[in-house]
Amino acid sequence: MRRTPWALVGLLVAAGIVAAFHVGKVPPALPSIRAELGATLGQAGWLLSTVNLVTAVGGMAIALTADRVGHRRLVLFGTALSCGTSFLAAFAPDVGTLIASRFFEGLGFIAVVVAIPSLLLKIARPDDQRLAMALWTTYMPAGAGAMMLISAIVLPGTSWRVAWFVAAGVSAAMLLALLLRAVPRSELDASPGTRRPVLHEMAEVAISGGPLAIALCFGAYSCCWFAIVGFLPTLQIERLHLSTSTAAIVTALVVIVNVGGNLASGWLLRHGVARVTLIVAAAVSMAFCAGGIFSDALPDLPRLLLAGLYSAVIGVVPGALFTAIPVHAPRPALAGAATGLLMQGSNFGALLGPPLTASLVSSSGWPAAAWLTSISLTLVAAAGIFLHLRERRRVAA
């Protein structure tokens, strides 16, 4: 029996981590961008959200494109596009040009992250697929968190352009590694097969209960995770009176600890813990944790520690959901499209979480934000139970 090529799995996961560098480079760089280019708060918001918007709108369409042109080709294209765009954008003379560049960086990002899961499912043995997908879920917290940490360290005293050059350089190194190590591998060759029309396959996935529940669950997870992580710098600066760079470093560390939950989910699933147990237990327990984070009754430092605990524990949810894709896709050929739908749900949640939190806090204070996390985590638990019942019916059938 063939073995899972773990070195190749690691290279593909690393490609996703590098793609996420282009997401994590922006938040710590915003003060420098506003000072140098005169960006307004509204323009800063677009710099933050453009990548999420591209993914939220085009996730499934790009995934189906990958099914037709080849997933390996799309990973190479996305890495090259992110690299070239980031390098050229480092010379942007105004904020409008920089926002336009974020659109192309978003295309590069989504091309990479919707193509790699299908490759991982293809090259991993069936017994190893859960672990491979759990490793894959680390790409966003590991990549964005690492780049946020790098930016927080190098940006004081320099320009935001340095962060763009760093992200471009890392992507260039990854592109070279892919050309040398991924292109020659026959395991990544496209499988022959006939495809139905794109719109037909999109509709087939969109009306399927499993992929829809996975997308809803991931969207609710992203909404409440970004609601907390997005406002950590504000909490630290306004309540703990930390410096901007220190707040950025602490926030980056809180993002990175999410990786622990991602990896734990793979280990737990591999050792027989049910997917529904992971999702529901994390959602229920973290609803109380989020309530403590937004409560004025707790001192500020314990609230910060709770945010780290929240990020780590809730990290089991992405691992549980990515491993559900091959189970709930309408047919194996549509696993990529189901991944694209998941990414759309995730990024819709990321778009909605911060502004909804800001609205609640502005109208009723920080404790009101707990309503958003409670509702979102209830949706996470409900979707997890639905997926479990659906799996039981399929096994019975």
C-alpha cells in the first residue's frame, strides 16, 4: 500500500501559510500607510477587507476553475501573482493603487487556498486524510500570525513598504520550492475525467445540505473569531495602555495559538473523537469564554488571557470542518467546489464580524458584543449537530 508523501504534504501546507502572509501584513502596517499615503479610515477598511471580499464572492468559481486547469497550476499561478503584485505594490504612489493591488493579491490568495485541499486529499492515504486536512487548517493562523509578528517587529522606524517586500520575497522563495519539488511529482498530475458545466456543478454543491452546513458553520466561526481578534489591539491600547507595537505582537501571538487547536483536532479525530463532539464542545465552552472577554466585571489582563485560550480552543472547529468535506461533497469530483463554498462562508463571516462588533460596542458597550459571539457559536453548534445527523443517515443507508 502506498504511503502518504508527508514531505510533499508539508510543502503544500507551507504554500498556504505563505499565501496567508499577504493577509497578515496589512493590520500592523495600517498606521504607517495612513501616515505616508494619507489613507482615510474607510480606505484602511478596504485594505483590510478586499482579500476577504474577493474570496467571499469567488471562492467556489475559482475552485471549479482549478478542477479544470489543474490544481497544481493554480497553486503556482496564485503564488506567482501574490509575489509579483506585492513587489510592485511596494512602490505604490497612492492609496488607490494600493487598494487595487489588494484585489490581485486576493486572487492569488484564493487561487492557492482553494486548490491545495484537493491536492492533499488526492495524495494522502484515506487513513491519513484527516491528519493532512488538520495540518492544512493551520495555514491561516500560522501564516497571518507569523507575518503580523514580523511586521510588528520590523515596522517601527521603517515604512509599510518593507512588509510588502518581505511578503514578496517569501512568496518568491516558495514559488522556487514549488517549481523544484512539486512540479516534477506525478502524484499531483491532474486526473482524467469529464466535467459538467460550471454553473451546473455550482448549483449541485450549493443545494447540497452538507457543504451548505459546513460553509455556514465556518462562517459563524470566522465571525466570532474575528470579532474578538480584530478588537484585541484596541483593548490593549485603550485599556492596558500598551504601545502599538506591543499590542500588535500580543495579537499576533493570540492568532498563532489558534494553530494548537487546529493540530489538536487532527489528533483527536485520528483517535476516534467524533466531529460533532469537537464542534459542539468547543462552541459551548467558548461561548462562556467570549462572555468573559467582553465582560466589564473581569480585570483587563485576565480578559487578554481568555482571548488566547479562546483562540486556541476554538481552533478545533476548522480542522473538524475541513475533514468533513470529502464526507459531505455530493461526489468526490466536487470536493474542490465544496472547499470553495467553505472559503466563501469563512470570508463572509470575516467580513461581518468586525463591523457588527463595532456597531454593538458603539451602541451598548463591550458586553453587548457577547450577544454576537453567543449567536454565532450557537450556529456553529447547530451546524455541527446537523452534519453529525446527516453522516449517521448516510452510514445507515
